[in-house]
Amino acid sequence: MEYISIDGLKCNCCGICVETCGAHIFALGDLGVQTRREETCIACGQCVAVCPLDAIRHKGLNIQDFLPVREDLKVSPEQIYHFLRARRSVRTFEPREVPREMMERPVDIGRYAPTGTNIQDVEFIVIQHPTQIAKLSRMAGIFYGRYLRKLEKSKEPVPYHTARRMDAFRLYYQHALEGKERIFRRGAGGDPGSRTGGKHRGAG
């Protein structure tokens, strides 16, 4: 089955696709650019993205999803460095519902995160109802309790990165039994010591 097609009227045989394809599907010969072993294609989309004349089509990819690179939106290495280093994690949250329109765009952008063979087999489930959040929090707390008992009964040494979290697992479990919300750190209805906002000096 042919997945990849090359428009001979557009292609100028520049060879960029040949150099870019990690699966070595493209080859440049006397008859121009040809494809081979298409069954090894991982649908990464690089060939479609780099073709300067838009001569390549892939049945598994929609050309409309490939946004052009805008020079005015490019960021410098310094900006990327600052963005990543200046990031802060929020540990407690205000007990109010986030408008749906504010969540839709980041969730949509998340769909474009890289996946193996570009299969895009990721689902996002957004839960906003307080009752459902409380139920999920309790389920997580009970899970931590069971996990903790399993670790405590194990005859094998507990890995360091897990052992240092066991006190937190115990606290999550205890709060779940007491009907307190600690997993999602919502300001109202959570544990008495929970806070909303706050400053964080480091990223975590």
C-alpha cells in the first residue's frame, strides 16, 4: 500500500527529504526522488515538514496540521533557558472552577506532544466537579495506603527515591481515611494547613 506520494511536477530533486528521513525511505536517482520500504515509516512527518515545495503527501498525515515556522515568533536560546529555569510549580490551588475555554487550548496543544510512530494514542480527561475530584482524591489516598503496606512487607530493599516518599504516602492515606483532601491541594475543603498561592524559590 502506498502511503507516501511525491508530486513530480513540484519536486525539484533537492534531496532534503533523503537527508532528513531517519528510516531511509527516500532515495534520489536518475528518475528523481523515489520511495522504498514504506512499511518502515514511523509517520514522524519530517519529510512533509521539510519539503520546500510542498511536493510530498503522506496518507497518515494532514498537511493542514503542519504550521509554518513564523520568524516573528521564534525564541532565542536565552529565552528558552530563562523560561525553563524560571518555571515554578504550584502546590496548592484555589477552590474555584477553571473556565472551560481556558483549558481547551492547552489540552489541544498537548495532543501534539511526540508519541511513538506518531500514533497519538493519548487521552486527556478533565474533571471539574468537586464531588468527582474528592472521590478521585480518596481513591488515590487508598492506593498509597495499599502501596505503603506492600512496601513495608517486602523483603527486598526499597529504592531510595521511593523510601524517601513513604512518609508522604502514609500521610496521603491517613488524610483519605479522615475525609481530608490532600492529593490535589485544593484550598477550601482540604487539610487545615493548606494554602492558596504562595511563593516558591525553586522549581520542583
